[in-house]
Amino acid sequence: MSQPPFKIPVNTWNFSNSSFQKYRYKLPIFPYLKLGKAERGLCGGMVFSALDYYYSNKSIPEIKSLNINDKDQIFRYIVKRLFDSFEIKSVLTYYYLQLPIVKENTLNKHTSKQLDKILSKLKKEIPVPVTLILVKTYNPDRLGENHQVVLTQIHTLREELIEIKVYDPNYPKTERILSIYLKNKIPTHIEMNGDRVYALHSIKYKAKAV
């Protein structure tokens, strides 16, 4: 039996990643150190965990808000999956892409290569987790201002414009649109609901049973 399409109203969390309280949580790799910052968001963990429930054919928990507490099972699971989403090679790529010195032409070519893989999966109704590069800075501490989302379905596919439906953890149960404008098959401008995106990079995801 084939996997049903990933549906934003059905397969995503019912709380927002953008409004977590200040809380220092334990890091999975250093369980005795409370250095995590919940207020910076858990988008990578929300993306991976939503996909885990989807591929496990299980309903995602219907909770209206996340209990920000190291003793909460769901919170700890999302934190664990957040760190699973941080593949070292990819994080280094994100930092490179956000550097102000990197030319727009380089960003466009990077996104173009990523699009080939992304569109191939979306045409097969396979959801694709990606990182959106949203800042231009040399400061590595601002890596967290980039954003993880799930590309779920092709909305428009033309020579000059690709529009893709998006699960954005900052907007629960809301379908957003990533718009990619092209010239000669190379992206020239990317935005999501009017907000500028400098580049995108697909994330290596490995399903985990829940």
C-alpha cells in the first residue's frame, strides 16, 4: 500500500514554533548541561517529528501548545529530533550560504541544483524537508535565524515560476507558498509569502518510528 500524500491540516503540529517561552533545556549530547534555548525555536525537530508520525502512519498528537519542560516526553522527543536534523556538513553549508561575501549567482546555482532533487521527489508525492537561508551575516550564532520547513506539494510549475506548498512550523495548520522565480531555469528570486529567501537546501532525513 502506497503512502498517502502529506497533508498540512492532518500531519502537522497544532502549535507554533515562534512563540516558545524562555527555557534552557538539556542537550541530547550533553545531558547534564542545560544550554538549549527554547525561545530560539525547534523548527528542525518539529519538521522531523511530523515526518516521523507521517511515515509511521500514526496521528500526530492533538496538543494546542507544547509543554516546554525537560520532563515532558513530547518536548524531549522534538529536541532529540532537532539535533538529529543538524548534520555537520549541512550546517557548514548553511553558514557558507549566509555569508555576505557569497554572490547571488552562487546562491542561485546552489538552489537550482537542490531544486532538481526536490522536484523529483515532490512529483512522486514525497515531502521534502529543507532549510531556508533567511539571513546574510558572518555571525555563526545567527545560524538559528535560518528556518526548517517541509515542502509538501507542487502548486505551480512553469518555465518562469515554481510555487510549492509548505508546512512552516511557525504557522500551525496553515498552508504557505514558496515562490521561486526563474530565468533560463536558474532561480533569480525566492520568497515565501512575501518574505525574502536567499537560498534553500534539502535536509537529509531518516525516518524514526514513533
